[in-house]
Amino acid sequence: MTLPVSPLQLALIAAGILLVAAVIVYNWWTLRAARRRASLPRPTAAAAVAAGQRVEPTLRVGDALAGTRKDATATSRTSPSTEGPDRFDLPQDVIEHDGPSPASDAATTAAPATPRGVPGDAAALRKPDPEIECIVTLQPAQAVGVGTVAAGLHARLGKRLRWFGRSEPNASWQALTADTRGEFVELVACLLLADRNGATSRAQLDSFVRVMNELAPHLPAAMSVPDVAAEAERAEALDRLCADVDVQVGLTILSGAAAGLSGTKLRGVAEAAGFHLAADGRFEWTNEDTGAVVCSLQNLRNEPFTAETLRGLATHGVVLVLDVPRVTDPPRAFDQMKLAAKRVAATLGAELVDDNRRPLDDSALAAIRGQVDAAVAALRQSGIEPGSARALALFGA
């Protein structure tokens, strides 16, 4: 016998069927939507930028190494505006030059402009040298001590970095070190553009500017930074100029004995002639008044001299070297080196020869002296006084 179905039971059955159908429809719609999303191409960062969408930042090795971060709180890399209450006057004796500035002139000339007056040692050490240095100027809102730029003072950029400051707008520049006392209303950082290791690279200049950009907002200070690309070109031009006038003269003392020169005897003869053994493995002859190296005596083989190795050393020859750009009065220094070479050769029973091992007589030595004179003239024509602070910087390691 079949029991009758009440209206309530029919309603419950219908509701269950509808619920099952709804679940089936929902699952089908969700699956279809997921498949459609999976089939769509993912937008690239470039496409997102073109569409004006936000793109989350990503770290790239190139960006991290380049150090090109720009700080919005720092002043412009170009000269600040000269209008309004925040006017920033550039220090004229540092930035201004006769005619085009070195940075802009480098793009059209093969070498930096000849300076108005070649500085002597003391003068060049006491102030920036815009002809051979990339200069960044900082003018703090109020006078600051050197502790505020400690990070810049200790920066290692691969080239010589000097800092100067002055306590008043028209005061003389003072070289800054970590121990310098006092407060300064103007600061300049000076990065050497070239030395014997080559021109200052674009990467080194970028690092220099980055350090300055990070310092300026913390002072705070108005900042003037030259164009980095132009400075890189100027560095290359300066390096080419220095390569053209970089002259070193060598006089070789060659032993005719099969056993060569005894190290102990060589040391005795060298010291008797006025040389002393330096830490870099050479014997140096220095000026008694200034302490500057006049010439050096080096092993003919590529082996440095030390107090220990000289005891058992036997070498077939030595070379006396005159580093023309780094010596004050190179012709006179050559004459002194020539006499020392003759004295050492005679004492050791050796012979004075040229690079091709041909004996050097007085006429040959006179011709070499003429080459030294020509090198000096070329240096001075380029605005580099031999033995000056400028020369020591450009022709140092």
C-alpha cells in the first residue's frame, strides 16, 4: 500500500533538487571563469607602464651596481636657480674658467684647457684644481663641521678624493680631514680625473655624485654637480694628454761577469752613492732639502730588492730611472743621475748601456738629455709643471 505524500514532503523534495542544481551550476561557472583567466596572457611591465598601471618595483643587478638612485630632496644636478630667496652663488674662483668651462670644453677639444697659471706645490695642495679634478660644491643652510660629511671624507672611489672648506664666503680654502676643527659655510669635494692607472671611469664618477647626493639633504645644502658625461669625456682627454707627455728615462748598468752583480756589494755601492733602500723594493736617491725622489735604482729583473734577498742576490744588471714628470728640474736631475750611474758602473766594474745594450758615450748621453728637455717643454706647454703637486697627482698610481 502506498502512503500518500504530503505537501510538506513535496516542498522539501523540490527544495533539495533545486539546491543540488544550484551547486552544480555554481561549480560549472567557477570552473569556466578559472579556465578563462588561465588562458589570458599576463601583461608585461612595459605594457603595464604603457597602460598607466602600477608596477611593483623589482631589483635588477645592473641598477644595484650602477647606483643611480636620485633623491627628490636633493637639489638639481645643474646649477641652482639664481632667482628668489634661495639663490645659490657658485664660488667663482673654483667653477669659473676663462672661456668655456672644462666640462663643456671637453666635448670639443682633445685636452683640457691650459690653466691660467700653473700652481706650485704648496698653492695647489691648498685649493681645488678644477683643471684636473671633478668638483662638487656644497653650500649648507648653516655652517657645519666636518663630522657632517664624514661619509664623504672616507669614501673610497678608486681615485684621489680631496675635501676643502671655508669658514667665510671669501675666505681661503682649507684642506679638510677627519680631525679638522671649526665650521664651514662652503664645502667642495674634488675627485681626480686621471692618474697612471687611467682615466676616472663613468662608474666612478656616478659613485662620486651618488655620495654627494646622499650627503646634501642631510646637511641640508644646496649642491652644484657638473655633468657626469662631460666629466667622463674630460677625464679621457686628460688621460690621453698625460700619456703623450709621460716620459721616464732609464740608464742600464750591465755586468759583464758570468756571476753577475753581488747583492751585498750592490747595496754597499748604491748607499755609498747616496741611494737608500725604499719599501717598494727600489733604491732611491732623494733631494736632501725637499725629500723628493730624484731618481731610483731598480733590479734589471722584475724582482724587488729587500734587505733579505740582497744577501743572496746575484743580478746581471740594474737600471737607474728618472721619472721626468715627477721631478723638479728634470734636466738637472738627469745630470745628477748620469754622474751617479757612471760612478756606480765604474765601482762595480760594469758597463753603462742603452736599452739595446749598446755602450752609452757622452754624445749618446747628451742626446738623451735633449729628449728630457723636450719632455719638460711638452709638460709645461700642457700646463703641467714637472715636480708640482699637479704633476705628482696626474703621474701617480
